[in-house]
Amino acid sequence: MFTLIENFLIMIVQSIFKLYARLYMKFLIIIVGWFSSSWISWNKYSDSMLRAVEKKILQYCRTVYRGCYVDVGPVVGPADKIWTISMNQDSTKTPLVLLHGLGAGVALWCLNLDSFAATRPVYAIDVLGFGRSTRPKFSTDAIEAEQQLVKSIEEWRKEMKLEKFVLLGHSMGGFLAASYAITHPDRVKHLILADPWGFPERPPDYARKEIPFWVKAIAYTLQPLNPLWAVRAAGPLGQWVINTARPDITKKFSVFVKDEYLITQYLYQCNSQSPSGEGAFHTMMSGFGWAKHPMVNRIDGLAPEVPITLLYGSRSWVDNSAGEIIREKRKTSDVNLQVIVGAGHHVYADRPDTFNKYVNDACDAADGVKPKKMLAIQGVSDLPEETTKTESEKDTDLQTT
């Protein structure tokens, strides 16, 4: 009897807290809206600063790159543009296209670009709604938001006049890469998924796990907010928030990028803007770790002739069980599943030499070249040596035809 009364009282307390949480969030939204006119002065974002920081990071690469805005037309907003960097465009080999993860941008591929561009054209984009690309208001429907992002990639491909390419996506970029390949299988010669987000189904017992009430309360209160809201809420202290919360991010790049503040500056500048793409991600997610429409349930819709390479980090928080499910579902297709020892979620930065080797092997396979034997390269030399380069950047628009 006492247990029943106790449970009843807990339910009442929870209901009252949820009511107060909803009222608090409405109040917070009103306050944020009221202060929106002074948002720019509080948030230290600047187009010129983002451009300058990106350029400083990419100057550590040996390979000359070209930067431009690609006008993809009214995909979501009236005139959407995707920021693109390209390398080795004169090569006749199959191009490699890179899609970054949540909150990232083209500059975070700095540990990989030289290796990738050594033998083929490479294109890295700021996904629509992220980095230096335009930031339209995406749909609040998960499927529609996903389709809008996929359409933006296809319109970008048309403008770049790419017929077929190898498509590599990390985390959220992996989710979008898979969705694109399912929709446009005739364009993708090889699909590379690096620690992809949104693939497995949410565990049915997750909601029943013993989680403290205060944790559930905080999670419920923050549920309406976008994942990186704290960076913007901190205003001029946003870079400090990133550095304090994730000091490991800077360390991943420290051997290559000598200025220890550049990476956190770049991340702050990318994420202190209007959370456009981040809002689309929030719409697509079901809890931070899962998608409302898991990709593992749709991957059998991918044409069987499209090969897949899955690269997971052994220490990543991402559930890699989806890799085995994909291999099981695609028994007649080429599926290469690799777990890179010692790498976390940022597998491309934690073990760049190993990661680059697997990616280059997949690209060679797309060109009909057999991969070389894998060597033991997971050591201290995982990061490339610092080099200098000349740089050519052009902020011209490629107009829609």
C-alpha cells in the first residue's frame, strides 16, 4: 500500500515539474526573442573571422585548394549556397566528396585532404545550414528535413557537373550520405560511412533504464533546445565552453595545426550562428544518439551494386552493431566493415593514417584498382607532419543554369 502511495506522489511531482518546465521554456523563448536584436553583439560570430580561421587551418595542408560558393537555387530558402573547397580537379580519377558531421565544417578534414587529393579530385562541402553555407529554415518534419538536405546535395552535384563519385560521410554526414545513395544510386560508385549517426534502432529498453530523476528532469527541460545551444548561450565565452567541455578536440589536431586555439575558434564560429542545419538535425533525431527513422531499416533500399565501406572507432559512443546488420541484409553486395583500434567517434582525426588508408583503398576499388596490403600504421605517426602551401580561394558564385 505504501509503495502505491509513494509511486502516486512521485507521479504528481513529475507532472508538476513537467508543467513548470514547459512554462519555463516558453518564458525562455520569449526572452530570447526579445533580445534577438542584440544577438549579434552578444554572439561574437563574424563571416570574416570564420573565413580567416578556416584559411589558417587549411594553410597547413600541402595541396592547393580552391574555395567557392555553389548556388544551388531555392532548395529550402530562396537562394541557397553551399560553400565548397576542391583539390586536384584536373585528375581523371573518380572524385571523392566529403560530408562532415554535426557542428563541423570543411576545415576539420585537414588531417585527410592531402592523402585523399594525392591521386584524385576531392570536394568537401559545408552541408547546407552549417559552416559558411547559407542557413535556411528547414522543415520540422523529420523525413522532409532529410529530403531537403539530400536535395541540396543533388543540386550541388548538378552544378559541379559530377557524374559519378565516391561519397564519404562522417556521423550525421554518414546518415545523409546513405540517404543520398539510396535516392541517387546511379551517382555513387562507393559509399563510405565513417562512424555514422542514425543507423541503429533505439533500444526498446532504453526508456526503462534506471536513470536518476534529476537527470530525466534536466533532459526533459532541455529537450526543445538544439544540441549546441550552450555555445550560443555563452556568447563571447562560447569558445571557452568548447575548450572546457571538449579539450580532446584540440589535442586531435595539435600535431598538425600548431596554433592550439584555431580549432576551437573554428568550431565556435561555425556554431555561434543561427542553428539552421542543427535545427534540421534536432528534427531528425530521437534522443541525441538515434534517428526518428533509423537508416538500418532502409539500407536494403540501396541498389545492390553500390559497395559500402563502414569505418567505426573502437572507442566511439556510436553503436556499431548496425554494421553487422547491414552486412547481413546485403549478403550479395560488397560490404567492408572495419573497426579502427584506438579511435573514438572522430575516427578521421583519432587515427588519420589508418582512416586515410581505408578510404583510399575504397576509392581505388571504385577505379578498379586492387587495394594494397594493410600495414601496421596505428602508431605515433598517425598525424601528418606540418607543411606549408600556397592557397587560392575565390568567393565567386557558380550560378544555377
